[in-house]
Amino acid sequence: MLRNPESNVKKLAEFMGCAFSVQEEATGVVQDIVELCSLESLKNMDVNKSGSHGPLAHESFFRKGVPGDWSNHITPAMAERLDKIVEDALQGSGFTFDVREASA
């Protein structure tokens, strides 16, 4: 997702049956979605700066937003288990996710 966000957003839209039209692509809709969904944009939304969801403050849901930061928060065993869960969930979807590659 980080290496080619526009291509991945288009692929995700196609997978969900909502492919972008030529006009939408030409007018920058894909780029707008990538920007709106960026970590920086989400962190700066007023709704995410205050309030809480249960016992956790909204700001608790955002960290550094850099590839590989997950390794500072979970153990290697947890990472292996999560890799397996993601691999199983994506099987047959046409999507792949290589955590080790993404953190490089």
C-alpha cells in the first residue's frame, strides 16, 4: 500500500466492485482518496484529536505511521501469528501483504 498507494486503491475499488471511471481517474479522485486516507490527514481530523472509544482516547489509535514501527510494539511470535492470520484472510482475494518487505 505504501509503495504504490494509487494503484492499490484502484485495485481495492475493483475488488469491491466499485472501479473508478476514466473520468474519475482523470480528475484526480484516486489521488484525493489517497490523501484523505493518509495517516497525516487522519491524525489531523478534529474527530480524532479528542474524545474516546471506551477506555481509549482516539489519539491512542495512531502511532508514528512509519513502516516497521510495529516491531516496537509486538513480539516476533505475535508477528508470525498475525502474518498467518493475514495470509489466511487474503487467500484467494488477489491481494498479498508481505510485512517483512513493507518494513524495509
